[in-house]
Amino acid sequence: MNNYRFKLEPYKGVRTRYTCPACERPRCFARYIDTEGTIEFPDNVGRCDHEQSCGYHCTPKDYFAKHPLAKEDLDSSDRLDYNKQTPVILPPSFIERATMEQTLRGYEHNNLYRFLSEQLGEDEALQLIHRYHVGTSKHWSGATVFWQIDRDGYVRTGKVMLYNAETGKRVKQPFNHITWVHSLLKLPNYNLSQCFFGEHLLDADKQKPIALVESEKTALIASHYLPQYLWLATGGKNGCFKSSNLSPLFGRQIVLFPDLGATDYWQEKLKMMQRLGMEVQLFDYLEKHATPQDQQAGYDIADYLLQIKTQNSALKDLIRQNPNIQLLVDKLGLRVVKEQRFNETLPPKKRLRH
């Protein structure tokens, strides 16, 4: 057992034993830990000491089965070839670019695009989708593909996710609708080495500071409202914070925008990045001022930005209330004047700064 990467936390007094999530008895529950310090398991991953009367046991294997993203992170760029005497880091695998390009269509059936069109306007939504190379998948009706394309233009993989077209929220019932293109293609011996979502834009926008968020959807929405930043997504709380992932960002100003509830965790990532010599700051204004309801919901910056109505979405609201307005727009050839960006409407002292 001592050679296993994941094991029950060794007993070091009552502070290392917790209340069982099943039988609720105190100081009888041992949690699993990662001896390499990469994976931080939730509090319910562990074993109750009362094997006969309770028998609760949630193993790391059980956790990874329910959280495929964590499993993919675990299996990614740290894989080694142990058949050789000297361990060698395997090179990343890639997906044919033609495979990606086949998905860059059918947006009328893409739930995320439909949601963004309602919120931002069709033209702006399509521009964002094209810029970030977001695709459409038939794996689930209405699904979206977030392609990870590295700075050299190679396609590392694609994350397939399903959203509700009306709310823009992820579909998690009756199961979490998320998978990977390389898994669906059943590519043999695929060595996943993830990169930032939007990394392919780094050379196109060399002067803008980098804004890092967790969610790919958030990166799309924030880039509409705050275009003075180049928005990239880590793809998850633990994603893309290894030195190999961060190397394309060296020499750039970076601002971290964590989800509510993840600020302390990203603060540790900030310190790690600063030790590497990176110029990075953390935007924690939302964490300090969020309501308990927003904290509970785990809001991110996109949830707040979407509360700001663009003129396109406001016009659509009016048309829904009075369809005759659409007739007036069509008859007179009216157009919506380009709206001001969110940050431009704020007084200088209240604008987001890097």
C-alpha cells in the first residue's frame, strides 16, 4: 500500500479523522490523499472505520469514474514510459485538423451558440465561435466542442459538452454531459497533453494582457464584454497549471479570474506562477463582494457580465413583447448601433485593470 499514489491519510491523531458522511459519527472517517499532492479529493472520498455497521467506502477509483475531467487531468502529460531504464516523457498526441474543421458548422443546432446569439446577437456570437474555433458535435443533440489548439496550431483534443439553449447552463441530469473527442474516436495509445482553450490566439494578440478563467464558455462571454484582455480558459480548477502548460504565457501580463469559491485555491497557483517568474495578479473583487446566494451558486465573472443587457438582446426582448416591432425593423431596414463595451461604460476608477 505504501507504494500506491493514492492512500488513506495516515493516522496522526484525531485531527486526521473526520465525521463519516454516511453514518455521521465523528472521528471515524479516513480520507484518501494524493501522495504527489496534485489531486485534492472531496471530503467524501474515504473509508469509515465502522465496516460492519456502516461500511461506507468511496475510493479514488469511484471518484474518477464520476468525474472524468479529473481522470483526464491525472492521465495527461505526466505519463511516462516505464519500459525503458530512463523514464521519458511521451510526446503529446494530436487530432487531425480536418477532423476539427468538419465540426465548424451546424451552429443552428448548437445549443451554446443559440444561447450566445440571444444574449449577444447573432453576428457577435458567430464571430466569437469562429475566433475560438468552437465546433458542433452530434454525440448529443445540440452539443458543443471546445477545441484545444496549441500555440503552434496543433489540435490537442476537443471537449464535448452539452448546454441548455435557453439558460446557457450545462446539462448535468440524468448524468454530466461531458466527454472528449479523442475518447470518442477511440484513438489508440493517445497521450493527452492539454493546452489552454484559446491558446492559438496568443500570437494574434501579442500586446493584450492575458485573462485566465476556468470555463470555456466564460472565456467567450468575457471576450465580448472586456476585449482589452485576451481570454483563455484552463478547462477546470486544476487544468493547465503545470510549468509545461504555462510556458506559452511567459513574458505576458496575466490576471487570474477564479470562480467564486475557488479564489483561495487559485491564490496558491498565483504564488506558484510568480515563483516561476511570471507577471501575474488575481482579481478577487467578486469573491469579496458576492452575496451568499452567488457564493453558493459558484458564480464566475460571466454570470455577472450576462446581467448587462446589450442593445441586441434588449431589442429581442422588445420584439418578444410586441412582434410589430420586428415588422418596423424589417420595413425600415433598421440596424442596432454597435453597443459600448461594458468596461467603457464604467467610470475610470471602477474599470477592471490588469
